Amino acid sequence: MIFVTGGSGFLGAHLLVQLSQSDKKIVAAKRVTTDLSYVRRVFSIANATDRFEKIEWKNVDFFDTYVIEDALEGVEEIYHCASEVSFHPKHHNRMINNNVTITANLANAALYCAIKKFMHVSSIAALGRSAQPEIIDETRIWKTDPVNTKYGLSKYKSEMEVWRAFEEGLPVIIVNPAVILGYCPWNEGSGKMFERVNNGMTYYTNGYTGWVDVKDVAKCMIELMNKNTFGHRYVISAETKKFKEVFESIAERLDRPKATKSANMKLAGWLVLAEKWKSKFTNALPLITKETLRNATLECEYVNDKVKKELNFEFTSIETSIAETAALFKKEHPTT
């Protein structure tokens, strides 16, 4: 039996589509209030609506270890995708506490239940960053640095809980995906990029980072679990691209004008301030924060040699991923 956390989210939903092709029973954890409409759409787009019924959904409180242990009865494999992501200061402490505590509780329950395989979804953010241009692979050691995000810190600390469980006997694999693109809720994650471009972007930044298609991340996870590559972590990144290039490509696919002005650090400060004031009137979280702008100015290249060699894997091009995602965005926004 397979157990998936975060199955109602972006990566988790696409992972469930691929896992549902097997004959194994699949249990997906959710909250009592979780809306499964997005997951149903993902299955529908994949022409797999019939397979959605194969998923057994369980309400699980990950702050209660006894509830987790009960949910893991009969489970052999865990895919831990659940994670809170926020770049807003008001959420930082809660996010770090929740991400680390939930991961620690799940890892402890997995040890107690003698789980045979444990896949932990981390992030390239957990590898750390610096203000200088850098080539980054799985061997990079986290260092305290002002440019690291609180989200990155939460994922690094979560990884430490997983490695601790590995030392105690849990067979674990960790993946560190780059920025994930694909069909997603448009008000979350990379979906906000499409919304932002669709609503009009004037400024761009010159930083660069790694990018990857969501279906490729899910496929790599499953293949790594099938190969039992325990005790290893893998950077899952298809290409390194500038933010400017990605946003220009999105604009082309959405038939929107491209950003024409470069946001230097002085201007960036004004953009953050303007977004902060805008959020006060709209009661919505700001799309631009100091962390998101700083991320978009960093120059980080992520090396995918390890996973490509391990799986003989060919990644989907980012242009293809953007084209497919933009087409779905336009389909769901017919009046724009």
C-alpha cells in the first residue's frame, strides 16, 4: 500500500495520477476541510477520471502521532509531499514549525510502523544560496546566509529530521525539485506567475534559477523509489533559465505584452512597498515581498547530472511545459 501526503496539492495531485496507473492500493491524507476539486481536474486533464476512484482519502491530523500510526496500518511506501509555502513574514514562524513538526512526526511514525520506503519532497531552497553566482548540486552544505528564505530554512530543518530517521533505520530518499511548472491552482506557487503575467507585468529581474515540469518531478520520484536508491538526495531540475526568459515565454503564450523595464534594487524596494500598501486595501497577501524579489535576483545554476545518470532521464523542456500550462490557463480564463 502507498501513502501520500499533500495529495490535494500541486505536486501531490500529479503524483497521484501517475501512481494510480499501478495496481497498488493508494491512500492519500487530507484535512477534514480539504477541497478535492483541483485533484479531480488534474485527473480529468490526464484523461484518468476513472482512476480517481482508486484513491482512498483519509482525514489525518499530523500533529497527533497516534492518528498517523493508525493511518499507516498496512502501508509499505510513503510519499511525503505536504508542505506549507509562504514568503510573507507573518507566516514564517508558523510555516517553519508546521513543516518541521509534521515531517518529524511522520518520520517517527514511519519508523514505528516499519515502513519500507520513504520519499521526502524537499526543495532546492533547502540546499541554501549565496549572493554570488553559484553552481549547486546535491553536495552543497547549508550555510546561514541572509539570502536564504524562511521557506528554505523550514525545508532544510525538515530534511534534518528525515536524515535523523534514516540513521535510525528508515529507508529514505530525498528529492530537491527546482521551481515547478505545470497545471496548478492559479493563485498558488508558479500559478501566480501566469496570473501576474496575464494581469500585466512591467518589470523583470535578471536572476536565474532551475525549473522543472511537475510531471517530470512525479516520474523521477516513482522511478527512484522503484530503484530503492535509499540514503541519497537528488536535485530535480530540467534547465537553468533567467526569470526574464521564463516570464517572456509565458507572456508570448498568453498573448500578453512582455515586461520592458529592469527592476534594480532601488526600484525593487519601491515595488515591495507599493505591493504592501496594495495588500492593505485588498486584504490579500502581497504577490511581491522582499524574499520573492531577492530570489528573482540571485544567480543560481542547479546541476541535474546525478538523477539523469541514475535514471537515464530526459526532462521535458521548459518551453514545452510553459506552452502546455499556458494553454490550460487560457482555457480556464476564456474572457481574458
